[in-house]
Amino acid sequence: MIKYFKENGIANLILNRPEKRNALHPQMVDAIIQKLDEIKNLENIKVLILTGEGKSFCAGADLSYLNDLQNNSTIENEIDSEKLAKMFITIYNFPKPTIAAVNGSAIAGGCGLASVCDFIVAHPSESKFGYSEVKIGFIPAIVSIFLIKKVGQGAANKLLLTGDIITGNYAHQIGLVDYVSEDIMSESKNLAEKLMQNSDESMSLTKKMIHSISNMNIEDAVNYCIRLNTISRSTKDFQNGIKKFLNK
């Protein structure tokens, strides 16, 4: 249910259920988690691009899967929710920069899948974003925290409570999308190449820092960053970078 290939330091992970608009399925969720665990520490991978096969990025949960949920026990639903959460957290904590190249619709869990990436590249008009859970009596529980972190509570209120579907352009205006382009894959690769010019260790530590300090008070955050700063000064990337800087 997924395709994967590596090209010039870029890992490309492609959701591969175009006939179902790349809707999330338990087997797909397992495959994503497994693949990311396999590649997260590979030195020859610098950036991850996540996209969808065909005309959709990800339409949310599979309809047959949603129908089956009605027959699940409370424990089964909790286990299933934990698996979904593990997928989102695995992408969110992936040690390399992650880019969601959103081709077409990213709805409900699909929108959450994009929002856990570090960057979202989207087509200005053909890409669609939205959290439609409230329209079917469901709630966007697991994905909500990532959306709030990215756009703030005000914009999150509007998206989560109305269930509105918005274009890539509007998503860019509210800060959900980072870049808009008529050619999302070219734009995503250009961004990946730009990121690959930076230090791998520095980007990994910076991601960890951003995620950790966002919920700390100022004093705790500064103390935490002092320790990270100390660690970063002992890395080979820092030592080599200083030599290059001093030698211009």
C-alpha cells in the first residue's frame, strides 16, 4: 500500500492506493511505521518527501475501515487509535526534515498526515485541506494537537469545528501550508536540496529542540537549550563548519 525509493539523498514515501484516494488503512499505517523505522537512521538519507499516488494525497480513513469500527470493542478501538497515533508521532519525530507534497485532497486523517511533516508544499487551487470529522459525528482527536501547534488555536477552531474544506492558497494564508507551487514535486525537491546543504546533526538537534521547548516555560526552555548547545559544540559537523566559516 506504499511505494518507496531513494534518490540523491531524498527518501520518497508514496501512499499507493489511488483507487481509494490513498485513504488510510490499518495495513498502510503499519507499512508507513515499518518503513520509517527502517530508514530513520540511514546516513545516506537526508530528507523525506511524503506524497500520494494519483490525484489525491490522502482522503482520510478508508470507508470500509470506518464501517468496521462500529463493530469494534472499546479495547479494539483504543488499540487502533494508538496505532494511528504511533504513525503520526513517528513522522513528527523523524530525525530528518520531512516534506508533505500535497497533490489533491488531504482530508481528515490525511490532513493530519500532512500537518505532522515539517513542511507542506501544495498546489494553490487543486490541493484541498480540511478536517471533516464533525460532519459524521466523529472528532479529529489525535491530529488536533499537531494542527494547533502549526496554525494556533484560532485557525484550528475554524477548521476543526466547521469541517470546511479549504484550498492550498487559503491554507498558505493561515500558515498550514508553507509553500504553494503549480509543480509540487519540483518545489519539494528544490526545498529538499536546499535543506541538504545544512548540517544533518544540526537539523536533527534543531527539530528535537523545537518539539521539546514548545511546551516549556521560558526558564526551563533556556536551560534545556543550554544543554543542547553544549552537545552541538562537540559534534563533527560543528567543528568542520567552524573551520569552513573561519576560512571563508
